[in-house]
Amino acid sequence: MPDFLPIAYFKDRFIPFSEANVSIATHGLHYGTGAFGGLRAIPNPQNPRQILTFRLDRHSKRLSQSARFLHFDLPAAKIQQVLVDFVQKNAPTEPVYLRPFICTSEMGLVPRLHNIEKSLFVFGLPMGDYLSNDGVKCRISSWCRQEDRSFPLRGKITGAYITSSLAKTEAIESGFDEAILLNAQGKVCEATGMNIFLVRDGKLITPDVDQDVLEGITRDSIIVLAQEMGIPVVQRTVDKSELYACEEVFLCGTAAKITPIRQIENYTLPTERPVTTQLKQKLADITENRDQSHPDWIFAIDLP
Ligand code: PMP
């Protein structure tokens, strides 16, 4: 079991993580009626009494949006304040991952979103590399990403992660590291918890937001950085065969950061990855405070 941070946020209170438990009859456990966020917080290398978060406002806003899908009025400002208090109470001394989580928290049956209590919870744990930095082997999943007409895919809704779980296990059990899911139209969508980018003829290509992808915050940041670096960015539908015809492919997300793909099915990709390497370095420099070109993306939390 990971070493969870000692303090949790549990229904409007900060309590020891070991006491932050719910009943087996909790509604949200049964029906997937929850949503979550995920963000990294790292001690400032220049000042260990300060913890740096990346795009805290965007993460708070996305969770607030997810809450709306669950009929839970949870302002982004409230989420942000809880996360700041959470970090101050835990005072992490190493890089951690924060997991704010909401669900229908009452005990009982009947799938619904009305007339039922919802709550916000937060816990955290240390997190290093989520996927190998040297590049991962991906398979094309036999499972396809849900459609927006069945799931509000712009939220990180817990129930939707059954598909990610099926795809990840299928990939691992068949000798790969990660899965690339196509959408219901058969177009390239994303991985189990990461968005995807291709490089073809020097252009950066990623499935558009109408392709059933999660609107990833890392994805958005990469698009901004690439444009600033003079790399043309195209957001459009992506055919499966393009994965085998391009020069570089990488996955991105809060946990995965930028992770190159070295093999897709039985196709090996080139080991030279100039665009991926450049973007990976730039993103790491910004998140780790060596590059101050996006001060609005870094929210520093002073420890008491
Ligand atoms: N897609 C899915 C399905 C995810 O779970 C995640 C992780 N949050 C992402 C993409 C990447 O999003 P972000 O960059 O905001 O972490």
C-alpha cells in the first residue's frame, strides 16, 4: 500500500487519513456516481517551505464542472481553498499527487443524482514516474472509449474508468505497458489516463476535443507551449493508420507528464524524438520552476 499523506479532507473536516473511511452501503461506490481530479504538488527546489502546484485553478475548475454533472454545486474557489489547506496541513517533503474526489456519499440504493448527499474528499500520496521515461509499448485496445451521448466525458466521472481499467489490464496481460483507445467512430482517442499527440512532418497533431477525449490540462498546456515554440499544432480527427506513419507519438497527463511511445502493436517508432524531447524538457522546466515563462500556471502554497 502506498504511504498516504497523514491528513485527509473528509466531508468538511480534516481528519487522520486512517479514519477517513466510508460504509459499504455508500451510494457512489455502487453506481459510479462520482468524479475526481488529480494534480501534482512538489516542494519548490529553491524554497522547501513552499509547495508548487501546476494550474491549480484549471484543476479546481474542471472538478467543479464535473460536480455540476453530478448535480453538486461545488464552486471552483471552494475546491481550490480545500486543496491549499490540505497541502498546508500535510506539508509534504517530496513530490505528491493530490486526489480530490466527490461522490454521492449517502448510504442507500436507487441510481440517481437528485435528493442525495454529495461530499468532497481529498487524499494524497507520494508519486514519482507513472510510466517509464524511456518510452512505452502500447496496444490498440479492443475496448473503445465511451461516447459523450452516454457519459459526460468532459468530466472525470468515476464510472467511466471501467473502460480505462479493462483496457489497461488487457494491455498489461498481453505484454504491453499501455493502451490506446479508439472512439466509437474508430478514430484515435486517448490512452487509459492520458491524451495522445503525434508528430508528422514536423506538425503536432492531437485528436480534437469533439473526439470524446478528456479535456486534459496537460494537453492544453502542450498546445500553448508548442505554439510558442513555433511548432504548428493541428487538432483534428486522427486515423489509426497515422499512428504507424508518423515520426513520434507521445502520451501526456498529470501523472504521465510527457511519455514517449516506442512501440505500437508490432510497429516500432524511431528512437530519435526531437519534438517530444523539446516539449518534455520545457514542461518539466516550467512545472519544476526552472523556467518562469508561465507564472500564471504555477500556484505556490506557503507552508505555515
Ligand atoms: N484522459 C484521461 C481519461 C485521464 O484520466 C487523464 C488524467 N486526468 C487525462 C486524459 C489527462 O488529463 P490531465 O492532463 O488533466 O491530467
